[in-house]
Amino acid sequence: MPKITFHHSGDQITIVEAEKGQSLLQIALDHDIPMEHACGGNGFCTTCMCDVKKGMDQLSPRNDREENMGIMEDPKRLSCQSIVEGDQDIEIEVMEY
């Protein structure tokens, strides 16, 4: 089971275990990690955008919703559209708004 490291609020770090098939946003919400998600996790805004610091290859490929929102280059991803697919650990930086 991969571990997801959330870097947030400057130097605060939260590490949680994740199951394949879950989005980074859902994992954060399930573990009370604050992450904006104005559209309810439907990929129609950019408030859940994050920087993937490690493990981009462990996530689902970027999809049309992300590209339609202008998220087209690494390390940026929408956490609601980033599904854990691999077994290796992932590190992300939660964007502060």
C-alpha cells in the first residue's frame, strides 16, 4: 500500500496510507487534511491544484478536464483528477490560497 506525503502549511507534513483507485483529494479529505475543492472534486476549478514532488508515474495520466483547466505541465495536477494507480510512495505540495 503506497504512502502519500502531503506537504502543507509551510513545513507541516502529513503521511498517510492510500489505496489504489482513490484520488489525492479524497485521500486528503478522508484524513482531515485541508485541501480546497470549490467544485466538489469534479475537475471544473483549480482550487485543489497541487505540485507532485515525487511519484507522478504512480498517478493516473493527466486527463481532458485537467487540460481544459490549463493544467498541462508537470509538476502541476488537480488532486481530484489524480488517481493513485501504483504501489510506490507519492509526495505532493498542497497549494495554499
